[in-house]
Amino acid sequence: MSELSNPFTTPEKPLDPDVAGAVKALFDAKTAEDVRRELGQTPTEPTPVEDFGVDPTDDFISAEQKAEITAIKEAKEVKKLFGENFFGQKEIESAFTIKNEQGQNIKLIDLSPSERQQAEQMLSEKLQELDIKTFLSKPENQQDIKDGKYLLILRVNTIKVNGQDTPLTIKAMNDLIAPDMGKKGQGKLLLYADWYQNKDFYTTTTPIVTIDELMPAQPTFEWTIITKDVVQSTLGKTYSDQTTKLQEEADRIGIDKTKIKRRKLVQTVFDHMVLLRQANPQRLLINRFDWSDESSSPSNLVYVGLGLSIGLLLHGGSPGIPGVHLGASLSR
């Protein structure tokens, strides 16, 4: 029996675990302070969740709070499992921070405390999905995650331009982020971009389904687990055969094959750019190409890759013609 539930002791007034404590556990104290202020709580108020000193069996904790504590612990364990391949709010905001002409930092993504809370809630819900729990419970998958085969990333579909929420597109990233990448010696974002300047996949964003479609929040989020490279069995296959191989891979690792998908081009560029702009930069799709489901013409689908400092190459190809370096990543 813990001290807090021992009837023969008189502990100090217990404080119910709150969302701010969860935020601190997953991110940092400053973020937790911001959340508390928005919730009208005392900024320095400690909570049992922050150091996980709460026993979920304690009587003063409700069933709902117990579930929340468990979910928070699981999320923290998953973040630790993915290590440098976990890209949450902090990493996303860092990638989307640029310098203006006066040398000041401008955050194109700057989540409010409530938005951070929403994102964390969505992560907890993602980790409770049955096939995700199955995937994360397999020892062989855990080893692959530790070895860097997968990444877990938070995607945001809007950025702020002059204080206004603006859809996140490949064009927006190329116009706003690419110049900053050049100044910081991070290479180019795109290679040979002229041919698709007016294509929908360049100028439009990818809708993200929100929890409440009647009252969508801005920005909206999604958490995705992705293979860092293309699935090896998809290389040298037609588009249709790649789809079959992705389903087989999903079955093998315990993922629901009806829920897997190919990344949209804007998502692949987003992932590559975020990884490249971290303290320990990584590049995706080095000398590999990932086939999307977006078209460049009635007969061609666009693939993206190369992953070198000269920039990501986007090109169109017939789905019936395989390529030796052309595969597909698994996204869930």
C-alpha cells in the first residue's frame, strides 16, 4: 500500500494528476507551465504524474485518471524506445523555425498549450489502437525500432505566415524553408522543381482527419509510424505488386493491413525536411525512391527520393514499369 492510500498516515494534501504533468513528462517543464496557465492552474503546482510517483492503485485516483496515467507512461516508454527517431512537437517546431532578414527566429509552427495537449491526447489514442499495440509488443519489432528501421512523427497540416494559418504544401516548404536550409548548409530541399510548379501535389496540402470533423481544430495533427527506408521486398516491383508486398509486410509485423497507406508527396517532403533540420540530421531515401499514389499525368504516378544534398527528386513513371531503386515505404 502506498503512503498516499495508507489510512494510518496523514499525507500532505494530494494533488490530482493533470494534463500539464503529462505534458512535462513527455516534453519539458516550460510546456507544462504554459498548459497550466491556459488551464488556470498555479504555474508552479507540482503533480504526481510529473515524476510518475503515483501508484495507479491509490484510492484517491479515479478510474479515468488511472487510465490516463497508464497511457502517459506508455507514451513515455514509446518515446524512449524510438529515441532519436521520435519527432514530436519540439522537433517539428525546431524544423519550422527560420531566421528573417534581421536575424530573428520566426516559428512557422508554434503550437499553443491547448494544441500541444491535443497532440499528446492523439498520441495516447494512437498507441491504444489494437494493431499498434501488437506491433509495439513484438520483441523483433522493438529491436528494429531501436536499430532505426522505423520513425514516429507528428505531422501538422498548417503553418503560420504573417500570423495567419496557411495550408502546409510542398510549395510553402520550398518557398519558406528551403532558403533557410541553404543559409544553414543543409543542402537543397528539391531538385528540378520547375516541371511541377502548377501540379496539385505541389500546391495543395493533404487533409488530415480530425477527431471531431464537425469542429476541426487548427492546426490539425496526425501521428504516423513509418519505415525509414522503403520496404525491401517492394524494390523492383510494379506498383500493384508493391501494394501486395506492403500488405504482406504489415501482416508480418502485426499491423492491420487495411490501415496502411502510401505517403503523400507532401508528407514525404515534410518527413525528410524535419529529419534533416535536427541537431543530429538524418536523410531519408538516400538513392531510393518512394512511389506515391499521386499522379503527374493520366498515365503516370509520382515517386520521390534520391535524398542527397542536391535535393529531393520528384518524377513521374508508369505504375506498370518497375525500377530497381523504386520501392514503397510502409506508413501507419
